[in-house]
Amino acid sequence: MGRRDCLNSTYGTTFQSTRWISLDPCGLICASFSLFIHLYSLKIVVENLISHSIRSKIVFGIIYAPACILALTSLFMAWSTDPGAVPLGARPLVPSTLLTEEFENEDMTQLTTPITEKRGIRRCRRCNDNFKPPRAHHDSVTGRCIVKMDHFW
């Protein structure tokens, strides 16, 4: 199963969590540090650099403030967006060549048999033997399998 979270599984990375947010200590420290740097630089710029010039205030309002807001928004989105975790009970997709008229109204579990005979279905032993799609790897920080994790690392 996924990592246990401290907020009654409402927020976190477990299978029972309703909202994704990574609550690992290293990520929390880095996010706090980044937020502190942005807010501190904002304070220094406002107090020391632009307090006496109208031009500086205009440039600050047009360039720096929106860039700071976008950076903080991107940080929050990266922290709280599901990177492509494999859901509990996931099943492999059935190739369209296996779909015929006789199987269209049938239960899709019958169609997985030919796939398992040709090649084995990968399962993650750390995620309760959950299906592991191609290019998915188990992430030890979130405690879940992540699809296309090469972009997540």
C-alpha cells in the first residue's frame, strides 16, 4: 500500500487519498525554502529598490511581480498535482485487434486472457500486486507506481 499520511488520508499519496499532495519531509523543506526566498526577495525589492522611483515601480509591477506569482503557482502545482500514479485495481488496455462483435457486450475480463498468454502482465509487489503499466516504476517517496517516471525524477 502507499505511504501513510498524517491528515486522515484526505491529502497525500495513498490509494485512499482524495487529493494528491506529496508530504515527504525533504519536499516540504524545499518548498518552504523556495517560498521563503520568493517572499524575502519581494520584501527587499519593495523596501529598498523601488521605494523612490516611479519607473522602478512600473517595471516591478509589469515584470517581477507576475514572474514571482507564476513561480509560486508552478511550485504549488508541481507539489499538489498527481504525476501519473497508477490507480488501485488498474487493468491493462485491450488492443483493438482483440475486440470483436461477440465481445463488445461481454465483460472485458474475458479479453485479458490472450494478452497474458502472449506476454506476462507486470505487477508491483510493493503496491499490493497492482498492475504495473509499461514505463511505470515504483516511487519510494510517494509509495506508488508512477507512469513515465522518467519525467518525474
